[in-house]
Amino acid sequence: MRPSWGREALVAALAAISLVSSAAPSLEAQSVDGQAPADSTDSRARGRLFDAVDPLQLTLTADFGAIGKQRGTEKKSQPGILSYVAATGDTVQLDVQLRTRGHFRLNICQYPPLKVGFDKAKTAHTIFAHTSSSLKLTVQCRGGASNANYLLEEYLIYRAYNLLTERSFRARLARVTYADAKGKHRPETRYAFFVEDDGRMARRNKAEVWEQKGVTQNDRFDRRRVSSPLRLRLVRGHLASLCPTRPEPRHPHGAPAHVSRRLPDAR
């Protein structure tokens, strides 16, 4: 039988990680309707997406019916609006492009993983200013408490790994309200989290991304550097293997493709 953390245990673990992590103040200048005003806030104090650990409350408005149908190799982006309330109390609205991504989860999940594309000219004074032009958004596979717990467990693994090494992908938890642009469905709110882009993670560590499929333990790379990522994959894979089979939904969270990418030492 699969061990269950329970919502209280997950919340306690999140709180513990929040206390250990050094989060910068979440301050930002307003950006209303995509217009970025002149910003007098010190750049070091302005909030960045992955600096904080508190869940980001945001709304995504789009035609999710059309997005959910993009399950093949050709994935078309759909326009959407990402909105949230800034620390100043102002509502920030950003035009985004949404498309499905992934492999295993894309095939089995009711709600497919998303890639969120930004217009960088309009994010200069928002929490997304220092991110890449697109970010992966890991979403719940299905509705319900069990799938919410799976999502939180995966997020906790990312956060715990951040405490061990800088050579890890940063993540930011979010409570996302999905609003149907056509008004056919009622808004739904579920957990999700953003994952740092491969390239930015590599630049933080003075490294570069090597694209290669099918990386194995026999490949030639720095084993001291890669041993921890491999252990992370084993932990995440173990979580997946412990999940019950149907009729209860299967745990979708296997190791992401980007974990297999090698980050060599800068020389």
C-alpha cells in the first residue's frame, strides 16, 4: 500500500523548507494591463519569481478546451492572460502564450503540463522579469486531494534538493485559478508550480546545457556532480512506483526530461 503523507504533513514540510530558505522580499512595481511603468524600486529589492517561497496566487484565462486537445507532436500555442495581485496591491495582467508539453503526463493526465510563453518587453517590472521567455508549469494531473498531494510532494523534492546544492532547478509553488475564456466552464483552482528554465539554471552555475537523449550512468561525465541528480530521479521514480493502479488515478510524476540533461563544469 502506498504511504500517504496527508495534507497536514505536507503543509508542515513546506513550512519547514520556507524557514530554512533565504527568501528575498517580494517587492515589485506595478504593471497594469501589460504596461510596464518606470520603476524606481531598487533592482536588488524587486521581487523575483524564484526568490520567494510563499505560494503565488494567480489566474490563467484562456481557451483550455482548445489547449487540452493539443496532445500530438504538433502543439499549437493559444493566447491567454496571466494575472496576479502585486505586493503593491495593483493587479498585474500579462499576455501569454500557452501550449501543452511533456510525454507521459501529456498522454495520461486530464490536465496536461503547460509551457507559458511571455512577451519579455512587458515583464520588465514584474516577478517574471528575470525569468526566461517561457517557463514550464507543472500542474495537477487530475482533480482531487490525492493528485494535489502528488503535486506537493514533487514540489517538495525540488525544494529539498535546492537546500543541498545550487546545481538544481528552482521551483515556485502557485495556486492557479483556471478561467475559461469562452465562459463555458466554471473557474477551477488547483496547485501548480513553475520550474526554472534549463538555460538560466546553467548560467547560475557557470555551466552550459548539453542536449542528449538517453543519458545513462555509463556516459562520460563528472560522477561527483551527477550522483545527486541521479538520486533525485530515483526518489521521484520511487514515488511514482508506489502509486496505486486503476481505478484510482496513477501518480503521473516521473522524472522530468530536463533532469537528464548534463551540466558540465565550466573550464
